[in-house]
Amino acid sequence: MTDSATLIHPMQLGGLSLPHNLALAPMHKRTNLAFRLMARRWGAAFTYTEMAVPEDLLDGRRHRGGNRRRGGRLLASTPEDRPLGVQILPVHAGPLVEAIAMIAETGAGDLIDLNFACPSKKVAGIGVGAAFLRKPEAAVDLVKAAVAASRLPVTLKMRYGYTDAADDRRRALDLARAAVAAGAAAITLHARSAVQGYDERAAWERIAEWVEALAPVPVFGSGDLATPEAIMEMLRATGAAGVSIARGSVGAPWIFRQTLDLAATGAYQPVTPAERGRVFLEHFEALLAAVGEADAVRFLCHTGRMYAVDIPAAREAQAAIYKARSRDALYRVAAQYFGPGL
């Protein structure tokens, strides 16, 4: 049986030195600067931006459909927020190469992650993201273009297949092998098929298969990592080089510190309702400073409800957070449901 303390360890990721192998996964409308900083303060070794379309990272005047304001927000960072991976949704090689060059020249990121995993209708439905799992030749061309254009490490986020069919699983693993041969520094595998979306149990056994097939290139595992115990068990069961924690960290950035403590001592401290409320308000204040009251409140009305999980009157608290429309209202909710003095 693997010693728990050895499952969490320093590692090299494409030349980047990480203190340990627990990363915050990129999440749409979640991993903005405010949340990334929260995760880092609670122990995350590495974080990613939200998924970005290359055109949004470039000047919209030169690329039809580009949104320069959105691109600037996605790349907002601070010295505390490093090293940082920039996740890009590749579509065509030209804008992808330009975006990578811009990121390297401006120092906006330390690693490029290509998304071949997003299963949403708005993404896979138009032939990109997870849809590339069914056209691996086109995906490999994009990987080759990215590696050739980048002095930064290039990694991939993938699913184990578009469906669970054997041919789809083989096609996805062959794509990963070809990406590694083209110079990809690591693969993150979300252990579900694209058609599963985020439902059903994550098939960790697929991670173990990829770890063996792609060695010595590191494979990060993702999927069903909602507790420190689950994180440790994935590492133990799969041999993954590290984990990429997504929904398990939303409303619970302390999951990183708890996992580090569990690995080091065999135990960790649960978070009290008052501590949940304090972190909830810290998250809000960070958002407030970054985007202003209206957008900060709008964001926390959705994501902030996760902070109220496992507290007394959780459903009432979540409903109250959802209905809040101002800073004062959020503070009143925090005081009422998380504890006095907040």
C-alpha cells in the first residue's frame, strides 16, 4: 500500500517547479483571479485561467468575434497568482499561434493548456473542445502548431473518449499519445466521456490506463474529487502524477489545505460555519475589488451558494444568497446563516 505522505510531492511540469501536485482546474465562470487567489491561499500549487477563445485574447479589431475586454479580464493576474496556466479553446491554428505568442511576449502566463475536453453544446456542438476527440488528426495539427509556436510548456485537457465505446476510447488515447510525441508536457484526463458531461461516476480506471500508456509524461487526474479522502484515493488507485480539482473546490477552497494535512498527518480540521462565512465574504470582497459591486454580487449569487453546503439551514441560506442583490444584503445573509460577527 502506498504511503499517503508520498502521494503528495513536489514535481516538475514542463520546466515549472511546483511545491506539490494539487492543482486548481480551469472552470468556466469560476476560475477568475479572485477565486484563483483564494485557492492559492488555501494551498493550491498551480491554477489555470478560465477557458479562453484565442480571438478574445487578441485584438478584436483584427479577429472577428474577438472580445478584447473579456480577454483582458481572463488574463488578469498578480505576482501571487503564479505560476499560471492559460487554458485556450483552439479552433484554428492561426489565432492560436498568435495568442500563444502574445501570452509569452507579455508574460501573461507560464503554461498553455489546450482544451479538448469541454462537452457543452456551445463548444462541442460547433465542432471544438471535446468534439476534437472524434477528429484526432485535426487536434494533433493544433498541438503541433502550439508546441512549435510556444516557448512555454503546452499541455492538454481531455476526456477518455467522446463516448464510452471502445473505438472512441482508443481514438482519444491515440490522440494523447500523438500529442505527447509532438511535445505536450502533460495531459489532464477528466475521467468521463464527453457525452457523460458531468454526470455518472468518474471512471478512475481510465486514468490508470493513461498513466501507464503515456509514461513518463505526467498525467493529472480529474473527476469526483469532492473530498480530501477522494483525492488521496485517486492518487493511490491510479498512479496519477497529480490531480486537477474542479467542482470539489467551488465553495470549498480549503480542500487543498485539508488534503495536504491529510497526507502529512493522517487527519485534517473540518471547516466551521463561521469559517465558511469568513471565506465567503473574503471571496466577495476580492470580486468587488476586481469587477465592482453589481458583477461581484451576480457572481456570488450563483457560485457563493456552495459555501453554504453542510451548514445548519443550508437550503435557506443558499436561497438567501441567490436572492441577494447588494453588498449589504450578502453581509446580512452571512451574519444570519454563517454566524454573528461576520
